[in-house]
Amino acid sequence: MNDNGQTKFINNIRKALCVDGKRACPDLFCRQSDEESIEESVLILDRISNRQHSSRLQLLEIMIDAAKPVNLNVIPVKTLPDAAQEIVKLACEKQPEWGDEKSVALWKHPLIEEMNIGEILRKRNIGMIFSNQTDAGKTERERFIKESAVSFIGITSADYCIAETGTLVLKTAPGNERIVSLLPSIHVAVIKLEQVIADFKELYTLLDKDLKDSPEGIENGMTFITGPSKTADIEATMVHGAHGPREVYIYVVTGSLFPG
Amino acid sequence: MIRITTEKYRDEAIKGINDPVLQKALAALQARFGRGTAEAYRNLPEGPGLRRKAHEIRMKAVENLDFLLERLSEKIRSRGGHVYFASDADAAVKYCLETAQKHNVRLAVKGKSMVTEEIGLNDAFAAAGIEVAETDLGEYIIQLAGEHPSHIIAPAIHKTRSEIGLLFSEKLNIPYTTDPETLTRAARKALREKFLSADMGISGCNIACAETGHITVVSNEGNIRMSTTLPKVHVAFMGMERITARLSDHDILFRLLSRGAAAQKMAGYVSYIGGPCPAGQAVGPDEFHLVIIDNGRTKILADEEFREMLCCIRCGACLNMCPVYGKIGGHAYGYAYSGPVGAVVTPLLVGINRAKDLCLGETLCGACKDACPVDIDLPRMLLLLRSKLADGDSKWNVRRENTGEKILYGIWSEIVRRRWAYDAMLSLSREGLKFFTGKEGMISNLPFFLKGWTDSRDMKPPARESFIRQWKKSEKQRRVK
């Protein structure tokens, strides 16, 4: 059987570890074996789901501070239409990096559809490319890449956003294409305040839960994005916009209770 | 195909020390990242002790590698990905080359990966007439200049902005400039075209997750995301040890990796990739290949005294603290891995005798251990390598490096255990050294194998009377009083 060298390779490892080939697989993946960590996860999940609006706003403040050193813009807005207005304003101000025409690439995502940004963009003569949800053919796919590559803004949502570092967590899914947050010169993410969590400990606890509840959750992969693309490869001088987006904006919809 | 120049350690080190540009760059690099990383560890909510926890996680993974790799490959194959187990460099390169030829690849874009440097992938592709474009800005500069990386994370640290300006004006046809922003913009444009036209993307793997069956790739520039998203074939290479059991292990490991590599709280981009583009998804590679590489690692695994080395996540933190690397630079280490990590791992991979100077050159000061995000005891293993060189070792096929030295130390140990012999030797050397003592009362020119003692410093001659004799004399005088 052709197993691409697996059997021999694994046997070599077993020999090196001096273990009997028939030893039972230890509890490497089973969470039930570690009571302490289960207790801890229950506490963390409780904390997240019972978090008050005011402490969520505190997290937002922490995120705004964390965003500064990585050149990331975190902007609280009250409602989704407010976010749409802000994004359109941004689209009018900024100039395209490649070519003269302005076009925006968007995820096909409930939050973005609810924002209803399409009509306003159309009025301003700004083109739009949507991630196609139907099974894309080869030519369709190439067209999508080509058009995204010349888009100057890419609009996505996110699954979670981590306050401690300003990190966006994006699970890949049909309609939520990873190039929308990658090829355009400016990446804009729209999220709700409830999606902001404190730190990576909370993130991985949530991901563990997702893994149990909906195993298909991260099957297609996942991307963490912390600020714009950057490099310090020339004499250790920081430059933003090496290959990915040169600017990143996160609009956080806080609901009407936000004091500012 | 694989370039190993560990025998030239001394010459390259001297070259490095005499290169003022490199000296300045290394000092700046260590001042920035070395200190930054130490501070980043202190600012961890769990404190620097978290590194010990990370060590335990890594060690547990290494001790269960067989199960973890089986799980990973099973998961990836279930999504339609291909997994190839390569026992050595040649097998890995051959597999990748055949995959490229099958798809008529003319241009491959590559994200920074030390393991592909280890196996000499680029040269093999060049020989087959396939262009491989390095896409990390530092690697791109090095490739344009026809050189090799000198630092794991900052490969072009030895080049100045004016050198890069000249290089770009010549190769990219842009007006000469020394402005890093303009230079970066020029590389962005040139490489964007390559990303969009490449037929294959090549990446490494930072820390795979066995539980979910994903590899992960980490970058700040976004080049690895491009290389793994746009081309229709993606080939990822991983050293067999770069895996962990649970998804939640990544919490600690990524936080420490980011701090170790660049004193960041979190790297710019982390991507989880588990196979080719699934149905319903518009963009992503049609084919995904994972090449898992042994290339000498099972031998390290089999030796419990060196097994710890497989915990390494190749962040480069030890380079940013090492006083030796800080002076000689990366090229002296003669292989893909430089600095303290190279001083241990290179001898183990290419032969301890062949790369002996690497472990002999380090100072054993312990800075690398303090800098390591997974708390690897590099100084312990450096000493162990030295002892194998001194005594020879059949398991690692090490021959004794210096028989004369061994005999000399044998004699020495006999002398120091006998008072009379020691005293005799002292008075003998006192007399003998008189011939070498200069006008200013210093010894500055010893002959033969003793030359090393006085090559770069003067030595004081032994005192006329030994301390113990002086003490005894004064004791007698005290008693008389």
C-alpha cells in the first residue's frame, strides 16, 4: 500500500521513543481527563456570556489602547447604519492604490448585508465585488481574484475580536473568503460589541467549545489578523503595508448605550 | 545541493567581526529585540514562568509524536489534502519537484521557511528551471543579491539601506533611493505581480495542531497568506516535531512565539490551514500537500539527552541575546540555523565533528536559555556536545577531536592530585617561563600549542612564591609574635 512513507516514518519514531508499537494512545485530545482545566473553561465561558455591557465597553477601551502601537484603527459606532456612513466616508477620502477606479470587495455575511452599504456606494459610483457563495467555476474564481486584487477596500466581519491585542479572528467559510482581508489596500472589519473578548485564553476556550458544538467550525481554516501588514526588514525600520493591507479599520457597533 | 559550510566557521567569524556594517546592524538588532523580548516575558500576566509550561507542552508533544502525526495526516487526508513523509532532504525535495512538474509550474512563490533552507529546495528548483520567488521582504532582498539569510527572523539584517537602494535600482529598475518606505513599496509592487501569476505556493509550518488537523503559518508581512491562498497548488513543509496536541495549546505557544521572535504581543498574521479549497469556497488552492520531514530528527529524538532540542519553535530569540552571534553574525554558522540554536542543532543534523566549531565557539553564558520561549537548556547541550568531542562517542559516531589535549589533561589531573608533583611543576614552570618574560615583566610570546594563551593578551609570570608557602611563612611569623 502506498501511504507516502507513513508507516516506515512512524515506526522509526516509535523506535526512537523506545515504545512498543501496540501501546495505547494516551489521552492526548480528550478534555475529560483534565478536571482542573474543565473547571477553568466553565468559569471562563460563564464570564464571557454573563459579561455586562459596561465591562464590554471597558474591553473596547483596552482594545483601542492596544490598537495604537500596531497602527490599527478601532472606531466605536452606535449603529450599523453609522458604520456604513463611516465606511463610505473612508471610501470617498482614500485613493485607490492600483489604477484609478474605486471598487470595494465584500464578504457575503449577514452583518454586512444588514448594514446595507451597497446602495450608498452605488450612489457614489463605487464598484462592488461580493464573495460568491455558489460553487465558483474556474473562470469565476479567477475573475474574483483579479477584481479583489484591484479593490482598494475589503469589507469583512469577524468571529471574535481580542481586546488585549486588537486581533481579529476570522473563520473561513463560503462567502467569507480570506482574500477580502488580504488583497485590498485597506481592510475594514465590522463587528458587534458582543464579539469583543478579553484575551487569547478566552479565545481558545471559545474555540474549544465551538469544536465540540459545531465540529465544522474551523474545518476550512481560520486567520488571526493583528493590525496592518508590516515589515522591518530594511535596517529594522517599521514600514506598514508590506504585502497585505496597508491600513486596517475595525468598526465596533456598540448599540445606543455607548456614552461617547 | 545542500550548502553546509560549518568548516569555515573561524574564517567567516573573523570576516563578520571585521565588517563594520554588520557590527552596527547586530548591535542595533540585539538592543531592540533582545531587550524587548526580555521585557515582553516580564509583562506576561503569568510571568516568565509561563515558558516552563510551554516547555512541558512541547515535550509532551515530542514524546507522543507518533500519535500526533498520525492524527494530523488522517485529518488532512480526510479533507482531500496529500501528506508525504520524507525521511531525508532528498526525498522531500524530490516530492515537491515532482508535484511542481506534474502541474507544469513555472513560478513558485515562497514564504520564509527555515526547513526549506535546510533541505536546499531553492537550488533544486533552480536546477530544474523553475523560478522560486522568495516573498518575505528580507528574503527577497537576499535572493536578489544572490546571498543567504543571516538571521532566522531578520534575514537581511546585514544589508544597509543604501546597499538595498542600489540593488533595487539595478534589479527593479526604479530610481535610487534609501527610503525604506519607498523601497518596500517597490518590492510590494514587484511581488504582487508574482503572487498573482504564480502556479505554486510554498510555505513552512510554525506549529501544527493534531487535534483539528491544521498547520499554522505566521507572518507580519502577509506574504505567507498570499503564497498559501492565491496559487492553485500549495506545498507546506514541516519538521516532524513542529506539532502540538490540542488547539488550546496554541494559546501559550503563540503568545510566547510572538514575544520571542519580535517582542510582539501577537504576530501580525496567524493562519490555520487544513487542506485544499473546500467546495463552496471561491478562493484557495485546488491542491494541498504537506511534506513532513525527518532528515536526522529521529536520531535526536532517540537520544534523551538531546530530545529537548526538538521543543524548539525556531523563533530566533536566542540569536537576539547571544553575545557570540552578536559579534560574528549568522553566516559563520554555515547552515540554515544560526546562533545558539544552530550551535546545537547543526552538529546534530550534519555531524558533530564536522560542525564542532559551532558549539566550541559559544560562551556558555546562559543568555540563550533565559531568552528561549520554551525554556530549552541550550548551554547544557552545548557542554554535552563538547564532552562528546573530547571523549568521542560511538552512538553519534564522534571521533575524539584532540588526542594531545586529552593526554595533557590526563597528565594534569595526575599532577594536581599530588602535592609534591604540583609543587615541582610550579617551580619548573617558574624557571622555564623566565625565558619568555619580556621587559615589562609580562609574558607575551609563548611557543607551540601554548601560543593561544598569549595570542591576544599578555600573561603575568607566576609569583616567586606560591600563596600557600607565603601563608605558611606569615603564620610562622604570627606565632613568633
